[in-house]
Amino acid sequence: MEVALSRKRKRDQLNDQKHQKPQQKQQKQQQKQQQHQQQHQQHRQQEQKEQQEQQEHSNDMKVPQRQTSPPNKRMRKKRKPKREFDWTKWNQRNVFLKVAYIGERYHGFTQQQDQ
């Protein structure tokens, strides 16, 4: 009798475990979903904080414009007086340049006749 009772108890325990496993899986899935949602909310909050900080920083960086003078006058640079080039300071050198113009690619083909 005792063997039969122990077998029956084991069967009952196994049946209970089988019924508990799907419930445990559902609970685990729900916990994972909740964790994921919490992480997502935290991420959104961080992004919102960063955006607010950027906006505040950009507002701080704005420089008020002067209304007294137009921007053209402010941007003008003072020109230095022109100096004439002093040829005596530099050495002279004769240079020969040979230039070839190939205009086929640019629809401007010209050619010089041989002499």
C-alpha cells in the first residue's frame, strides 16, 4: 500500500509541476515585458533630459544682435595700403613653359597647325 501511495503522490506532484510550468513561464514573460517597458521609459526620459539640456545650452549660446549698425559695416575689414612690388629684392630667372590644351573632352577642340 505504501508503494502505491508514494507512486500516487509522485504522479500528483508531477501533474502539479506540469500545470505550474506554463504559469511560471507566463510570469517570467510578464516580468521581462515589465523590465523592458521600464528600460524603455528610462531611455525616453534620458533622451528628453538631453534634448532639454541641448535647448538650454543653445539658448545660452545665442548672442544678441546689435541694432545700431547693419551687418555690412561690421564685417568690413580695414584694407592695408597697397605697396608696389620691389623687383630688386628678388632674383630673376628665365623660365620656359610648354602648355598643351586638350579640349576634346570639353567640346572646345582647337589645334595649331604645324609650321
